[in-house]
Amino acid sequence: MAITRSRFRELIGLAEPGVSLLSRRIEPMDGYVIEHLRLQLGDEDVRGILTRPADNSRRLPAILYGHSHGGGYAIGASELLDGREYLLDPLGPVFARAGYVTLCIDMSVFGERATVSESFAAKALLWRGKSLFGQMLSDHSAALTYLAGREDVDPARIGAFGISMGCVLSYWLAAMDERIAAVAHLCCFADFRTMIELGAHDGHGIYLTVPGLLNEADGGRIAALIAPRPQLICLGEADSLTPPAAVSRAWAELEPAYANAPGMLQKVSEPGIGHQETPRMRAAALAFFAENFKR
């Protein structure tokens, strides 16, 4: 039996904190603008980095960017401007020059919020029946609320994008929140039951441990909640975090959800590629957003 959106939100413990803008510093660049934001999320002051076209006099499509993990706890939202070793180059300027307003915030235990370890934060929450990823998704939801409320953003054209941990942030939030009109995610779509069977699950961080989730849903059924909205999945076939058997099982549970939405589900699967973005993935993501957010 397919999981419902409301039940998935309940399992995740989604509890979006209130969000408001504390401050904004604008930095003009060559052909685009960076906004350095301070957002109040509940009782916490959180860094946000936003890139946008220089001309934002009209409502533009937007992308909620989920940053990756990769053990780079000091990086967080800076990934939007500085990139990572598994990205071709930083995506903030790329998306801005392509016409998008793109926002990334520091997730808990990353960037300016790296005040305690992932293990410290996750264990405290797990003992209370919650999860670190539930907290991250709640904050990501608040960032979406801020983004949708900006005067230069078209709330009907907001997409989500991420690689690795950002991949799961993107497609899990899209599964719970229909404000995300299209999602492109890279290098973390897999079935975790299969990962456990293969003994490969320990490659993922403890942040992703959600108590009881696998009793009711896994990657494919979660991604199916996005249907019929457009979804692009990019994978490296030699990626130990998404072994082929785990991808196949997840895809088999996802694909039927798009039976009545031809062309809305796309996959880029790269032979011999590990946990990294490729030129083909980049081109597919840019084409995907351009097609779905054109006017």
C-alpha cells in the first residue's frame, strides 16, 4: 500500500519553524547578484546564500538548493558559491545566469551551524524519537516559505535541486510539499532496504536515520509522492551510495506512479561514474528546469 503525503510528513516529524528575514547584504557580481541573508528560523539565526539575475524587476523562477554532506561540515550553504569536489563548478552563478533565484541555507551541524557534531545532534534527537533529517527538512521547508514569499519569485515556478544529501533533501521535501513544482536530484536515489541487505547502508550518515520509516516507505515510494510533477533523477552506476540493485528496486516502485504522466519522469544513468556530477547530468538538469519553467 502506497504511503500518503500526510503520513510521510508525520513519520519525518515535519514541523516548519516560523521564518523571517533579519538582514540582507547585496553583492553585485559579473552578470548576477549574491544576497547574503540572515534568516530567523524559529529561535535560531541561520545563514542563507541567494544568487539571482541582476535584473529582478519581474517575478522569476526559483530553485531551492539543498547542499551536500561529504564530511564538509564547515561548508554548508557556501557550496552554492564555492562548489564541491564532486560538482563540475559552483551552481549559484550558473543558475543565476540562467535566470533563476536560488537559495541555500546552512543545515543543522553544517556551515555556521557546525557547533556540535552530527553524531551529537542525531543521537540527542533519536533518543527523543525524532531525527536530525526531520529537523533539516523542517528548516528546508521554512527556507521554501521564505523563497516563495519574495517579491521577485514566481511561487508557481519553484524547483528543488541537490546532490548527495542535497538530493534527499530535495526529493523528500518535494514528496511532502506540492509548492515544489519540479525537482532534479543527483547521486542519492536508492532503496535503503536493499542497501541494508547488501551491507552498504553504513556509507550514509547517521543524519538520515528516521525511526520506523522503512516499515512503511523507502526511496521509490517516497519519490512516487512527487508524481505527476516533473522529476529528474541522475545517478552514477559505480556509486557505492546508490548500488545498481538498490536503484533498480527504488525505480520499480517509482515508475508506476508516472504511468499517466508521460515524459514527466526522467533518468540519467552514467556507466562507470561514481558519486559525482557529470557534464551530461548538468546539461540534463538545466534543460529540465528550462523546459518546465518556461513561459
